[in-house]
Amino acid sequence: MNSRKFNFTKKKIEALPPNDRNSKSTDQEYSDTTPGLKLFASKNGRKSFHFRYVFNKRKRVIKIADFDCLSLQEVRETANKYRGMVNRNIDPLAVRDKSVDVPTLREFSVSYMEWARSHKRSWKDDVRKLNAEILPNFGDKTLNTITSKEIQDHLVKIKNRSSGTNSNRYRSLWSKLFSTALLWSVLEGANPCARIPKYPESSGRLRYLDHEEIKRLLFELDKYDGHVSAMLLKFLLFTGLRLGETKMLKWDDLGADGTVHIRMENAKSKKSRYVPINSMALSVLEELKKHRTSGNPHIFPGAKPGGHISSPKKLFSTVKIRAAIEDICIHTLRHTFATLSIEAGTDLYVVQSQLGHASYKTTQRYAHISPQRIKTATENVAKEIGLAMTDD
């Protein structure tokens, strides 16, 4: 091949000979049709891609990759990226040298998770998301090379595969990773997630148990007499409390006035509150007292000495099948309590306090009207019309 400028193809590059051993130059240089993109062929046959440019009237060159490490499309995209940086008065070499100390996402995730374990109750969800989706795709990239476009494309794939809601949860983790890196001065610049919009999330119909389902569920739970998981599930239904708050309750949190103390460190809102509980919940506590063990301060003891119950999910899965109730989770018990409270005429602000919602809008989700109440209302109107027709 006589010409030193040609359209690079893998076949043509493979056919290039090593640089002449008698040459004064270490490498023989070839030019692609992409401006600035060069191929260096050494005397020992090694080939590599580089980008030549002029910055502040100085000739500069930056290596892109060795031959066969990247596809030609990726090589050209990198060359075009560098040319764009030069056009924006950014020196690619200076940026590369500055990024030497920037960790890869995999490296940074280790420090992040050490922090998350102490500061986030949902840290296990972060671990799952990192290992399932983020690290396999981005773990070896330095933080400063991950672009908004790459993150958004990743979120689109998650949305198409599962849902917009799930994609939004991943977006939240991405954003937290970068905001933490910026806070710790590990990274400079802006959060690449800042302008990535969230997908709309449909509130949908809140699933709650009707009277027949409540009856069947309690019937099945009663079969597990003395079972801590069964008593915990009943307590959740009778109080509307969150599972995470409830399973960590201690006997010292139970007040003589019929309230339970949700401690700040256990509350989702990070605010301490005292919650009155009804007679059915108190009866569950009386039953639990019979199973109280010495040395364990928790109301709902776990298998480990001195610890609290881990989760009643296994029993819940069993009883909901036996009760022939579909499409529910443990949180449905909380929805049920809230719905029954409002349908009984309880003020929304009272329900907000009972549930520990930080926002009134969250409580408003439960202010739906049951079909039976609508039917009753329309029948009342029919009665009034009937009375009007019989008036003389």
C-alpha cells in the first residue's frame, strides 16, 4: 500500500507491514479520512490509534487505543469526541492527565457502599442494583467518562424491560452515586443525572383488602397460634404501621397510655412519634407477652438471641395463598388500615399522623371512595327524587 492516507478498515490495517527497522522514525504514521485520526505502526509490528491536534498553537497527540482493542467505529467516535473538545477550547490531553486520579465506578462503589451501610436503610437495594445492572455495564469506566447519554440509554433499557417506576429507582441510585462523588471531591463538574427526566409513575389503584378478604386472612393467621410472624402480620393490619418500624419495636417503646413509640432511628421520616393503638392491637401485644424471653428487649423476637424478627414474608406468602387472596404484599395491610380509617370517617390529618406520613398528599392517596359508598350515595339521591315526586 503506497498511500499513507486511506479509509481505515481492519483488513487494510492488518495488511500494513511493520515500520522499516532502518527508519529514523520509531513509527510509520498513516492517516484516516477522519480528521486527526492516525495509525502508528512500530518496527516490531505493534499498531495503535492516535489523535493529532493543535491546541494553543502547539502540536499535540493523544493515544486512543491499540489496534484490535476497540472497533473502528469506537476509534472514530473517540477521535471525533477529541476534535469536539478542541473546538470547545478543551485540551484532551489535559483532561486525560487530570482523570488519572478519578476512580472507576467499581472502585468508587466500594467507598460508597461503606457509607450507605451506615446511612441508608435501603442499602441492600443499592447493592442489588449495582451488582445486577450498573457495575456489569459501567464498573470499569472512570466516573468522569460516564456521560448523561449513557446513563439515559441505560435507564431506557430498564424501563422497556420492566417499568418506568423501576427505571426511576435506578436513576435515583445513579444520581446519589454522583452527588456523593461530587460532595467528597472525588469528581469535579456537574451531576450527569441532573437533567435526565424521570418517567411518570401511575399511582394506579391502591390495593387493599375488602371485608371478606380480611376475614379469610385472619382465619388463616389464627391457625398459627403463638407464631411471632403471624402476630406481627396481625399487628400490622390492626395498626397500619410500617414493617420496618414495627419489627424493631421494643417493650420499652410500649406506653402505659396505649401508645407505641416509633423511634427516630427506626422511622422512615427520621422523626420520632407516639402512635395510639387500638384494642385489637393491644390484644396481640398481650399474647406476645406470653412468649417474651429473658434478655430479649424486642416485642417481636427473632431466631437470634436478643434480636428482632427478620421478616414474616415466608408465612405471609403461605397464608395469602391459603386465603385465596391475589395481588397483595405485606404493605397492603397498611393500605387496608388507612382505607378503613378513612371510610370510617376519620379525618385525613388524623390518618396522616397515625401512618407517619411526612406529606399530606401521601395520605390523600387513600381518600378514594369505595363502589359501595358511591352506590349508597346514588340510592340516597334516588330516595330524595322519589320523595319530591310524591310531594303534593
